[in-house]
Amino acid sequence: MKFSEMTYTRPDLDRVLADCSDYAARIRAAATPEELIELYRAENKTMAHYRTAAILAEIHYTQDTRDPFWSAEQDWFDANGPAVANADVCIAKAILDNPHAAALEKTFGNRVLPTLKNKVLSMDERVLDLQKEENALSSAYQKLYGGALVELDGKTLTIPQLMLYKESMDPATRRRAYEAEAGYFDAHRAEFDEIYDKMVKNRNEQARVLGYQDYSELSYVRMNRIGYGPAEIAAFRQEVVEQVVPMLQKLMKLRCKRTGIEHPMFWDSTVYFADGNPVPHGSYEELMAGARTMYHELSPETAEFIDFMQDNEMFDVLSRPGKMSGGYEEIIPDYKTPFIFANWNGTAGDVDVLTHEAGHAFESYLAARNPADLPEELQCPGMESAEIHSMSMEFLTSPWHHLFFKEDTAKYQLSHAEDSFFFLPYGCMVDEFQHIMYQNPDLTPDERNAEWLKLEHKYRPWNDFGDLPMYSRGAGWQRQLHIFECPFYYIDYCLATVIALQFFVAQLKDPKDAWQRYLKLTRLAGTATYTELAGSAGMKVPFTKGSLTGLAHTVADWIERNQI
């Protein structure tokens, strides 16, 4: 079924809550392991109807944040979603209270019970009003950011559309593009500051009510981190500082030599080659045709997947006014259909996002059709693991990058590898910034910006902002929507990048073997933890001292050998 043919009906909240209450009672009273497992499956299928409506509303709303109908529907879910989440917690409690709970672990893997425990520990009816307020703040940020329009060279552009100008070979044009973006954020400075201040205090209050010191502590439970915690993440960040940042400083010198820019400023950071960055060759239709060819040749599984996605119009990737910035993939449960949302802007990032979100979608597609008939909440692993699917797919499709870049393929592959490597310190910087923010909630806006600048010096010492508006005062973090909408999610990209870079190395050695290892990992869906998934593909996790040393040297050596 095509996306345009999918019907939407606002859920009957009373019916949903009544169903949850009924399932909780029946689950708690389940007399046998078999009965408990069957009720768990049935409850998941019933709740999938609610989640289908919520996801359809979200997709339509982000497609045009100005649409009054879908804005109202999103407001409804913002207001009522917390009550449903709390009812879902009651079901999780009932499962854990049942003496046969271990049967779920035997049937669905050892991730299911810790996931249910984290659900119980992260939610309570006492924080319902706070969560409603948090949802409203998130929607306010979406509208403020998604509605951004700026003027540049006589054109009215969205923030994503500025990227093409940021990559111009004319330094003055690049500077103007960054200034145009910064001008919008500066003009709405008070609004961004106020929204974030309220978010920090709101989330910290939720944490306090639930018995945590602050939201940085609660976030590890809400993000369902199993088998590691703040100490391991701090050790990982330090590994990046010690093992990756020095490598990147050397690579920056190679890039300067390659581009001919002797003293690069921040607005030069988007330039990779003296004769211009690689850009996709072809129209939307041609790029989509290339994607179909690529996935047909990669494997039978991906061939079936791409045909389904394209034939059912499950892509919305072109930027336009009113459309929310960024990109995502969602599975629409009742239809077993992934949907890909993005904002193409004519840069190489269009192909990055195509393969990235397709990695998410491919996992969702397989999981929804898993022979084991996995319950919907076990079809996707933790977010740090889900990002392995997407970020690794970016590398595993490299034999087909020529379909998009033709004679610029080598340039794209070099810049893409650099981007992934350079991302690690940025992602760690975002994570450490958030720990500081929630552990020091009374910082003023200027103090928050000062902390961001300190982290810039620590993680990206090569950046020189000069007198660039917004960025030079340390407010560049405000354009990172994850900091507002998905707190503490960003480190998941880093954890996944470490695995993806290992797939990159494996793909260089033996593409067929790398793909089979990826497929094995992906087919485990949400039944295994991050560590278990990495192990299933023969990959190493980055929580011990020296764990990044070998990988950092290997990737840096490849980049150095493939200079253009």
C-alpha cells in the first residue's frame, strides 16, 4: 500500500487506556509461560494500532509543520502520549511481577527483561504533566527551527538548502551562507535559549521525581543502555580525545594541502577539494534509479526491500518550506512499512542520508517479517545498535557509489571516510556538553555557550570561528536538534560509528564476508544488546583503554593513502 493510501484515525484514548489496563491484569494473572508469551504478543499487536496512528501523525506533521490539521494531531499526541506510555509501564510491571517472566527471555533473547525493567524505572504517572510540557517544548522547537527561512543572494531558502552554498568554492559565499543561518538563530536567540532552559529544568525535575540525581542519570535508563553506563561512556570519550583527535589534526593538515587553504576558518570546514566537493550526478528520478540498481545488485534481500520502498512511495527526501529539518526513518507497524524522511540539498549528504536511512529501513523491513514473529517492541534494538545498521550501510554500498558520483566517486569515498572519522569527536562533544548542562541546570545562556567553546577546544582544536555570528559566541550547539529533542541520543551515533568503521575495514578486505556479517547482525533485530550484536559480527566495542588505537591508525592510514 502506498503511503498516500494509508488511512489515519485519531485513537480513542479511553479505549487505549482500557486495553492497557485489561492486558496488565491478564498478564499479571497468566498461569503458564505459554499464556504469558501469547498475551505479550497480543498486547504488542494491539498497541501497534496506537503507534501506527502516532507515527502517521508525526510523519504528516514533519512534512509540513504549518499544516493546522496535522499540527493539531501532533499536539494531541504530545498531550496524551505520556498517559499511554505510563499505561505501557503498568504492563511492563505486570510482566516482571509474573513468576513466568523468564519465559520471555528464553523465547525472545536476554534483552527483553532488562528493557522492561528500564521502562518501569524511567516512567511514572507522577511525571505525566512534566512530559506533556516537555512534548510541547519539543514541538515549539520543531516549529521554530522547521519554519526557518533565510535570504541569500536574492533567494528565500530553508536551513537545509543553505548547505549547497556552504560548500561553494567561493569563500565569501560560504561565509554568507553561515551568516544567513546564524542570523536566523541570533534573531530568535531569546526563544531558543528559553526553550532549552525550560527543557533542562523540566527533564531534571522528572529525574528528581523518579529518584535520580539529574536527567543525565535518568537518560541512561530511558535510552535503555544495557551492559554499560556513564563510566564506560566517559572512558570512550577519553579514548576519542587521546586516540582520534591527534590523528584528525594530522589529517587536517593533509586536507589543507589538498584544498590549498593555508589557514582554514570554520566556514572552510565544508571544503574537501581544491576543485570542488563531489556532488550527486542526476535528477531525483535518476538518483532513485541508481538506488534501485545498487540494492538489486547488493543482495536478494535488499532487492526485495528497495522495490517495496520505491513502489509504495515510502520516500520523502526533497527539502521545502515548512518541512522539518533533518532526516529519520520510522516503521509504520500495522503496514510493516518503513518510511524515509530527509531534506536533500544537492550535496553529497543526499547520498549519505539515502544509504543511512535505508540501513534503518532495511532492518525494520526484515524485522517486521522475521519468521519468529517478533513482538513490535523487539523489532528494533537499542538506538546505539540501530545506528550500526545505518552507518555501516553507508560503507557497505561503496561498490555502487559510482552510480551517484561517476567520475567523482573516489573523491566522495575519501570525503565520506573523513566525515565519519571526524564525526567521532563532534558526537562526543555533544554528549559531554549535555552532561554538563543537566548537572549544572542554572547556567545562564552565556555560560552554556562558554562551556560549548571549551569543548570545541578540547575535541575540535582546529576550528577557528573568527567573528562569525552565533558560532563565535558558542551558540552553534543550538542548531543540533538532538540536543533539544533527543537528549543523550547523539553518543549512540559515535558508538555505532566505531562498529561502522570496522565494517568499512572489513569491506575493504572482503566485501561478501562483510555483507554476510552485517546481515547476521541485522537479522538479530532487537533480541540482543549492543555488545552482543557487535560480537555477532566479530566487531570490538570501544569501552576499554586502547580499544580505538588500532582502528584509528587503520582508518587514518587509508585516508592518507587515498589522497586526491
